[in-house]
Amino acid sequence: MTEQATEKIDASLVKAFVYSTKNVLNTMVGVDVELGKPSLRHDPQPSYNVSGIVGFTGDVVGNVVISFTGETAGNIVESFCGEKMSPQSEDFSDAIGELCNMIAGNAKKEFGLNAGIGIPSVVIGAGHMIARMSDVPCVLIPCKCDVGNFAVEINIKQVACLTAEVK
Amino acid sequence: MKILLVDDSRTMRNIWKRVVSGLDDCEILEAGDGQEGLKTISENGPVDLVLLDWNMPNMDGLTMLKKVRENDKTTPVIMVTTEAEKLRIIDAIKAGANNYVVKPFTPDALKSKINETLKKASQPA
């Protein structure tokens, strides 16, 4: 991200991802996730080489990237699917995409807004870049667990609240 | 028993398969989206249970459910989805879903919902 962000990110949106990341990894992969201190990410490169990307629509727009080291992604996929998989196989990307879908979906529920999520995309390889919104900061939450390190990179903003769900 | 699994994620279908494989005489059919799900039903005849994701390409699970219910009011359908907001759950129940499981889930939780749904479906109305 080269331009200066002009808006602040809503802390409740970030908190929703803290909850959902821990919940999904614990339930589906069986690991406890320890979250580090959030920081701002100012460049388009994700933290690691494997990115699960989910776009948001509706009252919340932007995208969230779950960025894994290759080793962490491999370990997580193995625990999630019950078998080791090559990063080149379609099932590897499918598994990473499904986990990211669950993390985004769970967070969306916590928003209490009328937001939608897209079908997740998975990109694998060194040096890839993420197109992010420049008017809101990208918040990076470092995560570690027994199977390795990963990061949640949140670049979303609320654009309306008139359709907020009655809780 | 014929069970149709409809999810665009093969990983998720494999997880469901492991859960339902414990059921007696279970024949599993799979589809990757709502369109494929409808085609599978029309080619294979009625099924005894459908596990159905919501967000899928080509045709989403809610649309498929509504189309299934145009002709078939009785086949038990369980939505298994990340869509967890109350209004979405109400939409699915209104469209004819018999039960609802929010991802993430434990295998035991899904198994219990399946048993509960099949038990209810076997009781006389």
C-alpha cells in the first residue's frame, strides 16, 4: 500500500476475526491459536507464501487474507483433511480455501451487519501481491500455534449500517 | 439409504462422508453446486437425506433448496454452512430446511443433527 490510509478500521471488525480464527482452528484443526500484537501492514505483499483470500460485500467491503508459511499450510491441511497433501494438488487449495471461508463466515456473524462473503481464492508462491484498499489501513494479526505460524491481514471497512440485523 | 452431499469444497464433502459413513447401508452421492445437486436428484431419483452448503458457484444452496421443495416437501435437508446470522437461518427454514449446522462443527455435532433430522423425518406427521 503506497497511499496513506485516510480512514480508521473499526476495532469491532478486527475483534470478530480474533474470535473466528481461534474458533475455526480449534474446532476444525484441533489447535489453540496464540495471537500476537496487531500492527499495520503498509505493503501489498502478504506475510507468507500461501494466501487464502476472501472478499466482503454489502455493508462491509474489502478483503481478508489468511497468510500461511508453506510448512504451516501443509500441517494445517494435514490435520484438517486427515492426510498429507502436495501444495500442487487441487485439494490442498480447496482445504485452505474452506478454512478461510469458515473464518470469514464466522467473523461476518459477529459483525451483526448485512455483509456477504465471496468464494475464497488461494494463491501459492513467493512474491505474490494483494490488491488492497488504500483508504483504510490493513491490520495484521500475527498468529502462532503448534503447527506453525500464520497471519490474518484485515483490510475491510463498514460502508453502511442501515441494514443491521436485529439481534 | 441414499445421501446427497452438495458443497463446492471437496474437503468438506470428504469430512461429511466420514461422518455419514457410519450410517447403515449408506450410498453417497456428491455434487459441487446447486445445479449439479438438482441434476443428481433427477438422474438418480429421490434421496433420503441432503447435506447442503449455502455459498456455492453457479447455484447457491438456498436456491437449490427452493427448487427441490417445489416438487418434494418431505426429503430431509440439512443446511451446513458458514451463514450463521439469524435472518439467514430463518430464510433457510422458511425455504424448507429441516435442520441447520453452522461451520465450523465437530463431527459429533453434525452426526447428532443428522440423527435428530432422520428421526423426526421418520415419525408420522
